[in-house]
Amino acid sequence: MCPPSSPTTYPSSPCDPPPLRKGLVRMTTTLVPPGPRGHPVLGSIREIQRDNVSAFMEAFRHHGDIVNFRGPLRINLLAHPDYVQHVLRDQHKRYPRPRKVQGCLSTIVGDGLVAAEGTSWLRSRRLTQPAFHRDILRRFGDSFTASTAELLDGWERRARDGEPLDIKSEMMHLSLANLARALFRTEWTDEVSRIEPAVQEALGFTHRRMTSPVDPLKFPSAARTRFRGALETINSLLYPMVAERRRDGGGDDLVSLLIDAVDPESGGMFTDEQIRDEVSGFFVAGHETVSTALSWTWYLLSLNPESRRRLQAEVDEVLAGRVPTVDDLPKLTYTTMVLQESMRLYPPIFVYMRCAAEDDVIGGYHIPEGRWVVVCPYVTHRHPEFWDNPEGFEPERFTPENSANRHRMAYLPFGAGPRKCIGDSFAMLQMPLVVAMIAQRFRLDLVEGQQVFPEPAISLRPRDPLMMWLRPNEETP
Ligand code: HEM
């Protein structure tokens, strides 16, 4: 178990259970869900550590909607949307995050929204939620298009020189620039460029902590030293930025909104340390997710020329060559559907971990107290009962008519229930603007002969650099 770095104390139960409420379903069966036999001692741990998404997909194909994995890592995979709804929404209080996951995350983000549980999470969510309202986020549209325009100006020369680009890295820089501008509304280019590798380092180490049976933070190593250095870098950059915002006052950036936020229930406000925790959480949760979704979108469009042509036609018709604004978003419907379909096939956050706080029954099977349950949107997004041609790229699935009768939990790239992503509107405002602007000026073609593999790390990103040719778009005036 990873010890939480924050002074939070946990009750003795395996995953910090809420008090038992009367009338909840009691265990009525001892039936264990089906699942792979695995190694007699290690169970399926090696397969899961090697590539958890493939292990989950394979297990779903063989064993169905609920799967039991044996071994030191006892987990139950839930693939059916009804079961997903049970855990993430209907009975969410009985399924907090596992303490190990919570503890590992809190080493980076302290007691911020991303890691907090219970009353501390609720308070954070109440204080933070108003800043993420779509009407507030609209004000960042111009910043997003400005950073995208800067990026594309740099691409012109690369296109003229016939140089291919690593789109994964370009989308990383762009999503970071957009996030930083919304958070601080200022040009902290140098500071922000130092946060990026520090967050990557911290996330990489955290991923190893979460998947390793022995906590690497407990033993001296070069990786641990780098991790601690990364945390120091994050703190040394964020604290002065927050302090400066507090001193200046009156800003309309997200950090200023958090500084001014008042909890409607208690009248309390965030301290600088709490704002540091929230902001580092936004870097952890809102940077690589966006860049990963954008990277897969360019990859999928390059493989599907007809979809790319439709997207191009929409962009040309709606924008007629001008820079998009947030008012154009309702008309960029196909662009939005392309992004939705890309996140169906490659959901950036591909596992949501929870832990049964008490015995339960799901789908007629016994879920014992302390059992880790996993929702894997990569699997649920391919469930053949809910998706025709699940492996195909078909943005038209997301027209209002085609989505009308779909199970609400069959598609959940932003999660579901009270812990649903707070940044979903932020992402769905930023990404269509970026895609429309790039499509206006360039066509991106995958460099021939490249093998592209998803890598289930902190996000489900392309494993290697994603090299693409830039072709200037003749339609651009
Ligand atoms: C394509 C982009 C994004 C995707 C796919 C995504 C996905 C998710 C998912 C699935 C969760 C819930 C995980 C769980 O239930 O265990 C989540 C939570 C969260 N996300 Fe996002 N996210 C994205 C962008 C963002 C952005 C841009 C921000 C902030 C600027 C953000 C901030 C957060 C925070 C703070 C949480 C924790 C919420 C809570 O526990 O109350 N995300 N995200």
C-alpha cells in the first residue's frame, strides 16, 4: 500500500467506507464471477501489468460482463453499462477509490479534488465547480485560438521544408499552453515549460507506484530522487504564481476564481496550499488527457479520408476561412462527433478504479468488501450489445438520433456519477476549436509504414512519437 503523503487518516476498512445505510442490498450469494485461471500463485497480475487494456478486453471477450481476476491483485472488471451505473452512480458511496490509488495520487495533488474523498472532496468540488461552468469557460475561447494560431504559424515553415511532425508532442505543448492560459491568463512560458516535464515525471512514477506490488517510494532509487525533484519543481513554480495572483487580485483566470471562491455551505475559502493542490490536479488531469484525445483524432482522421473530407467541408462552410469562436461551436457538429468517436475508441482515461466498502452483489455475483472493481471504458465502449461495428470509426453514431436510445453508461469518456470529470466542458470547448483551426490550414497524413500502438500508461496514449506529414490546405484563403 502506498502511504498517503497528506495527513489524512483512514479508518481500518480497506477503502475508507462510508457509514452503512439501512436498506442497502445485502450479500445473498457466494457466486464468484467467471474469469481467467491465470498463474497458480500470481493469477493474472503479469498480464495486467504488461498491458491492462488488452488483458481486460480479452477477459471480456471470453468471460462476459463481469470478470474475476485471481492472484495478488484481486479485481473484478465490470463491462456492462448497468454494472457501471451501479458502481459509479447509483451506489457510488459504497465504492470509493482504493486507498492505494488515492494515496499515490495525493502525493502529487495533496488533498485536491483529484485525490480527495468524502467531505473534503465534496467541499473542494463545491468550491471549484462554479469556475468550470460553460459560461465562465467561454471567455477562454480566444486564448485557445491564439495559442493554436501561434502553433500553426510555426508549422508553415515545417510544411514548406517537407518535415514530418510528431503530432503527439505538438498536441502536448498546445494543450499545456491552453491550460496554462486559462489557469493564469498570462505568459509564463518559461515556468509552464518547466512544469510539463515535472508533471510527466511525477505521473510516470505514480503509475509505477499504482501498478507495483512494492511501493517504489519506500526505497532509495534514482527514480525516487527524480520524483521528489519533480514535486519540488511543481511547488516552486506554482506557489509563487498563486501568490502573485492573490496579490494582484481581480483576475478573470481560473486561479483568481478559485482564490475568490466561497463555499456556500461553510463560508470557507481555499488557502494557497489548497489552490496549489487543485492546480496541480488540473495539470495532472487536464493536460495529457486533452493532448491524447487530439492525437488519436488526427491518427483516426488520417486513416478515414471520408470522415476527414466531411470534417473539412463543415469547417470550410461554417468558418469560411475566419478564426473560429465559441459561438461557432454549436455549428461544428461533425467536428464534435469526430472527437466523441475518437474518445470512444481511445478513451484517454481508460480505467476507473473503485473499492467495495462492504459486501455487495452485482449481476448475481458476490463482490466482497475490499475487492477492487474496475470500469474500463475502452471495453464498455466496444460492448457489442450497445455498439454496431465496435472497432469501426463512425462519427455518425453520435448524431442526436443515433444517440437517443443508447444506454447512458455505454459511453463515458469523462466518467459518470458525482466524480465525473469537472473539466469536460473545458475539454469539449477547447478541442473542437483546435481541430477546426488545424483542419482549416493543414491536412495531416500518417507517415507511411508507421505502426501505431496504444500504450496504457497514465492515459491511453500512442506509445511512440506519432509522425505525420503536414500538407498545406489549398482551401485556406
Ligand atoms: C479529453 C479530456 C479529458 C478526459 C477524457 C477526462 C476524463 C476524466 C475522467 C474519466 C475522470 C473521472 C475518473 C474517475 O471517475 O475515476 C476525470 C476526473 C477529473 N478531471 Fe478530467 N478529463 C479530461 C479533461 C480534463 C480537464 C481539461 C480538466 C481540468 C482543467 C480535468 C480535471 C479533472 C478533475 C479535477 C477530475 C477529478 C474530479 C473529481 O473527482 O471530482 N479533466 N476526468
